[in-house]
Amino acid sequence: GDDEDLEARPPVVTVMGHVDHGKTRLLDTIRKTKVAEAEAGGITQHIGAYQVDTELEGTDRKITFIDTPGHEAFTAMRARGAKSTDIAVIVVAADDGVMPQTIEAINHAQAADVPIVVAVNKIDKEGANPQKIRQQLTEYNLVAEEYGGDTMFVDISARQNINIEGLLEAVLLTADASLDLRANPDMEAQGVAIEAHLDRGRGPVATVLVQRGTLRVGDSVVAGDASGRVRRMLDEFGEDVKEALPSRPVQVIGFTSVPGAGDTFLVVDEDRVARQIADRRRAR
Ligand code: GTP
Ligand code: NA
Ligand code: MG
């Protein structure tokens, strides 16, 4: 599309950090805080990606969050995560300090030229030392604003729901200060598959992040060497949605096989074309 077709889109934020430093708990807390009313249906299952409504200085805003595992075996996921993201939130447990996967996550984000916000988590714990985290991270060129640098550090407790709003604000301020987040919604969708699995009842289910264009029920899609047609799309509440705009993660049902995590996806004109592309890729 033309430059004039570009419209503002929400930041896509990948949450990374060392194992057990609280990434998933943080995402659960954000989700509960921001979408409590919508949860009347009682959906409690963990999902790896969702979008929340928030506000900054009186303006309604959205943020998309993506979870990643901190276990050392998941280096490739963190590398991919850093690439498909606008901002990295690096979670560091204030009692544990900077650890190997903290550093690895920082390296991935910096290699991908992605701005970093540091969430200093577990400040409720005995032995928490948030200032020490700031000192440790200067070694990795992350200098806190209060020390004359340009990285926002936010002290939080995911468990006790402390200063979550401050973290969301830091994410939006960082986005506004350093990024021009726009995409053309009026084209066939493109994006990336974040995770995918085979569901017993539904068949292949893929969580995809739309990066450009609008994804719609009925679209013919190809992701890696998997193809299909979007039969249903589900949002973070498990509710059916008919379309997904740029920066929106949705669960897609309708692939005939399971795409790989990290595969790019695109919408094509017809099922036959999607199948041909997938077949060709599979043959390689
Ligand atoms: P991996 O996905 O395995 O890398 O871990 P994670 O970073 O997602 O950590 P997770 O959210 O699973 O939290 C690990 C443990 O820390 C859980 O028992 C959480 O309840 C606990 N935890 C997370 N945040 C806090 C916090 O702010 N304070 C305290 N005290 N505990 C926390
Ligand atoms: Na964990
Ligand atoms: Mg986790």
C-alpha cells in the first residue's frame, strides 16, 4: 500500500527474561487488571498473546503482549520473539538479580534494535534490591533514566499487583518516544505464527499476530508449509471475531496442518494458491 494508507497500530510487546522471574504471572496480572469485566465468562486458561485496552494521558490506547519461556532451551523463541516485536519488556526478579537468560534476552533485543523497558519484579519479596538491578544492567548499556540514561526501569510486583499501570505507561512512552508504529489495514493480511498446536476437537489451532492488513474469516492462508482457510478466529476471551487488524493476535482455526512457531503467514486469493505454496515449501 501507499504511505498514506498507513494507520496507527498498537505496540507489540514481547515479555522476556530468566526462568521464573515472573513473566507469565505479570501477563496474567495485566490481563486481570485490564479485562476483569470481560472475564465474567470465567476464562482462566493461560494464553501466550493478547491485547489490552489502556490509556495514556487521557487517550485510549491498546498494547499487544506476547509471552516467552525463560528456560535456557528456548533461545530460538526469544530470538524470534525479539524480531517480531516493537518493544521488549525484560523482567528481572529483584531478589534474584540479573541471570543468564536475562542477558540473553537483552542481547536478542539489542541485536534486533528493539527498545527495552525493564520490569523489576517481585519487589514485595524479602531481599528485593531494585537498585542493584539498575547497577547490574548498566554493564549491558541499559542505564536508568534516574541515572542519566534513557531506559525506563519500573519496579513492580506481579503477584501483589503493584505498579502495573506504571509499566503500561512506560511501554507507551517508550513507543511514542522512539517508534513510528503504523501499518496499512486495507490489504490482505500478513504476519507471523506465534504458537500452534493440534487440538483434539478443533484440529490445528494457530495463534497468529497480524502485522499488516486485516485478517478475516474466510481468508485463504498459508503459514510456512501449512495452508488452509480461516474457519474461525478467537480473541483472548475465546470469543469469535470476524476480523483482526494490525498488531492483533488471534487464534486461527482452519489450517489443514500445524504451522511452525515463527512461520510467517500471508493471505492469498484462493485455497488452491495457498495449497500450492505450502506444497512447494514442503517439497524443499
Ligand atoms: P518461565 O515461563 O518458566 O520462564 O517463568 P516465568 O518468568 O513466566 O515465571 P512465572 O510467572 O511462572 O512465576 C514464577 C514464580 O514466581 C511463580 O510462583 C509466581 O507466582 C512467582 N512470582 C511472580 N511474580 C511475583 C511477584 O511479583 N512476587 C512474588 N513474591 N512472586 C512472584
Ligand atoms: Na515459571
Ligand atoms: Mg512463563
